[in-house]
Amino acid sequence: MDLPPLILSSDLARLGQDARGLARQAKSGQLRRIRQGVYVRAQEWEALPPWDRYPVLIRAAASTLRSRTVFCRQSSAVLWDMPVLGHRHLVHACTYDGGGGRSRAGVRRHLVDLGSVRIEERHGLLVTDRVRTALDLAAFESFEQGVTVFDHVLGPRSDNLAPLSRGELDAGIGGNYTAAAARRIRTALQFADPASGSPGESVSRALMHRLGFRIPLLQVEIRDARGLVAFTDFDWPDDQLCGEFDGLVKYRNAEYLQGRTPAEALTAEKRREDRIRATGRRVIRWTWSELANPGSFSAFLAAAGVPRQPLPACRC
């Protein structure tokens, strides 16, 4: 992780320097105080996208806590490079002394049986292992979050971590969760599909399911007389309908741009979409703004003609 360095008032105090100068620099706008006694350069903080600020807060907590801490839930997930939905989170850490659930100085503690959790090191910090981290998100967060993290860990990724298997994840449930939490985990795990290409696609598919729409095929190959046109994010073949999630961030991503300017990438995307439509398919597109409100997303899908799931047969 390429994150801005932390500036600690305790470091200055050890060197015999006046740490009050940090507060003055924060007041003048040169520094940003992100935790008591922890600062970063304001310009570097403002340059960070929202999803990169959370790891900085985790490191800030680790630098000020008295004992070495095991991070869990969203905090562990971020350190494992798992997708975490939303941008405003407390730092989550394990406790073993019965003080679970308490929140102090921006750190939420969760009671964990030390014998039931495997602890690993990630980016220099202690975290719950990948299986427990993914299961915790599915157990305690939304269905969309559970599906998103399972889609991610079940599939091949570019971070040199081997995919987890459904068997590994199911075995990890064990006696670590209540019956209700175990049902939430297994529901998300059964629905998960590693063919999903991004967190936005995972959230889209999970919301479609929850809102009663027919689940599309993923990454469907489309060809025309000239050859391969595209692999669509979503496809409803019986309805000649394709869906594309556009995260917009990709137009700033060097890996996606491959030497092109954002304008050139947009032009190429338009030509690709024209070729898809020429095969007789309709194409609909949406972004994170449509996903922010389930009711709005449902209305969008209905207006676009996305088919509903068939009602169960009547057993009269």
C-alpha cells in the first residue's frame, strides 16, 4: 500500500521536541489530524480517494494502541485487499477480555475466542485470516457485502493470493456463529459467482436478486462478422438485453487505459457498444449512483425491461 507517512506527536516528544507545533500546523491547514496524536500532511490526505483513507486510519490506530492489536472485519478485509462497501467505517479490532462491542476512540472491539481464530500478518499488522475475515463480513454486514467479498475471494485475483474454495469457507463457519448468522453466510456463499468482474458488478447482481429480478449470465461472449465484440458484464439472452456496470474509476486506471487517454477510452467504449447493438441486443448502463438507492435501482431496471424472476408455482 502506497500511503502517506504518519506524523506522531509521541515521536517528537521522545526526541525532546515540542509536539504542540503539530497542532499549530494542523490549525494552519498544513497538517490533518486523523487521530489523537497522529497527523498526515493535509495535501497528501486530500489527494487520497475515500477508499484509501480507511487504511491510513487503521495504521493510525495501530500506532497509538498500547498493545499489538489483531484487526478484524472491515479493517482486516481492507488489509487483505478485499472489497469493502462504503467509505465511513470505524476501525475494528479483536478483544479477548469480555469487552466486546465497546467503541473507544474510533476503535470498535469484538469479543473473539482466541482458540477459534487464525491470526496472520498483513502489511505489517496482525489480522484475522482470509476465511474468517470474509465470513465475518457476510455474517454481520449486508447481503450485498457478503456476495461482493465471496465473489472476490472465490476467483483468481492479481494479488498473488490463491482463491479460496466454497468448502474452505463453509468449513470455517463451524461453531463460530449463531444459527441466523450462519444462514446469512450460506445464503451469500451459495449465490456468489467468481465470474463477477468488479465489486460494482457484485453489488448490482445481489441487488437484482433481492429486488426480484432475474439473475443474468455473467461475462457472456458476443461476436459479430468481424469476430469478438465483447464480454458483457450481464446478459439476459432470452430478452436480447445486455447490462454494463460503469464504475467510472476505470477511465482513470492506467491498467484499463493501456496508454490511451480517457477520451480515447470512452470513444472505444462507444464503438464497442455500437457493435453490440448491431447484433440485435439492447444495452443498458448504470453506475454507483444508481446502486446507492435500491428503490431507484429497481425503478431503473424495470424501466429498462429487465425481466422479473418467475413467481413460484402455486401448490393449491
